[in-house]
Amino acid sequence: MALFKKRTAGKPGEWYYCLEHKKVEEGPECPAKNRFGPYASREEAAHAMESARERNLEWETDPRWHDGPGRNENPEDTP
């Protein structure tokens, strides 16, 4: 017996962006590994790649996720 049932049809109002087909889909048509979502609207899903780029840039420039200057300058000093 499977632990999870495969959902063949999505719920109305759930929007996804398919990375493989580069299109917006209502309900999950493609496998989870190939999509972003769910989003509340078609418009949000259409801007999924833009949102992902913005979040990635925020993460890459967030000083809380990176060592500040002067830390670990000498690799031999790290435990």
C-alpha cells in the first residue's frame, strides 16, 4: 500500500509554474520536481521566475548567511 496517493488533478484555484514547459498550470499537471507553487493566482505563478530571482539575490546578499569580513581569515584558526 502506498503511503501517499498520487493526486492526478489539482485543486481549482491552485496555480503552478512548470519549469520544464515554461508555462503556468492550474493544478499540478507536472511532477513536483519540475514546478514552483502553489500560488494563489495565475498572475503570481506567471511571475514565479522573477520572484525566485529576487529571493535568490536577497539571500546571496544577506550578511546573516555569510561570514563577515575578518572572520576565518586563517583556515588554520578554525576548529
